Amino acid sequence: MIEVKLKCFSQVKYALGTDEMTFELEDGITCSELETIVRQTTEGKLKDIDLRIAINQEYVKDDTELKDGDEVVLIPPVQGG
């Protein structure tokens, strides 16, 4: 098992109702699999939102494997106003 921290901003924060979550996950899980878990948790609130993924402050590919202690950020599109 590994433990990762998810930092939540913008639409992700509003959809989850928190700015940070911790997940205990199976070894070998990828960041796209974590994204799927997060999307399921939001009951469709992130359905049509494209998210970029960063691990430890670096953008990564969807198939990047998570490691114990990683900090993951799901980054929604930039909003202006």
C-alpha cells in the first residue's frame, strides 16, 4: 500500500468540498487511475472538465505510477474573469 496526498484547487476543490485529501492505494496504481477514483467521488461534478495531472509539482503522463508520499494535483483549465 502507498499513501498519496491530493491537493485540490478550483473546480476540483468545489467538487470535493475540500482542498486536500489523502488516499491509501494499492502499489502500482497510476495517476490516471487515481483521477478516475476522484471523478467517481464527485458524482459527475467533474464530468466535462479536462484535468492535467502533476506529481510533486511536475506535469506527468497519465500512465505515471504513483509512489508512496507523492503529492498529486489535478489541474483544471485556467479560468479568467
